[in-house]
Amino acid sequence: MRIKKISEVMGIKVYTDSGEYFGEVEEANLMENKIDGWRIRVGGVMSSLIGGARGVIIPHQFVKAIGDVFIINKTALPSPESEIEEIPAEMI
């Protein structure tokens, strides 16, 4: 297994494990000298699926592979249904 430097990962295209383009790696978040998460600049149609956000932070545990591309687990992404469920019933 080849180990990559964080600087080699910046700008790599990010895809979900179902093959959908998600964006590009923008930054690594470190905690106690370990990678805690990745800031991803969202691109394409994924932006509309996550409420128009330009970027998200994906915890490192949801990264499946880092190579020529970055593959994340799709369950790491917020779903539109989960946002609706969080709204209190009296506000609907």
C-alpha cells in the first residue's frame, strides 16, 4: 500500500461509493496529529442535494479509499429526509 502525503490529496476528485461525483478535497482537518475529517468542496448536482452548501466536512471514518480518486461512503452525506424529520411537528 502506497501512503500519500496530505498535500498529494488536495484537489483530488471525490466520488461516493455508488459512483456519483461529489466534489474535490479542499483541506484535511487534524486532531492530535491524526486526520479527523476532510473538507470537501461540493460540485455538480450534489450541491442541491445537500441544501446548496458549497462544502461539507466528511469524518475520516467514512473514507473508503484514497488513490487516484477519493471514495466516500454515501451514508456520510445528510439526506433530505433527515432534515425534515428534525423539524418539530408543531412547526410544520
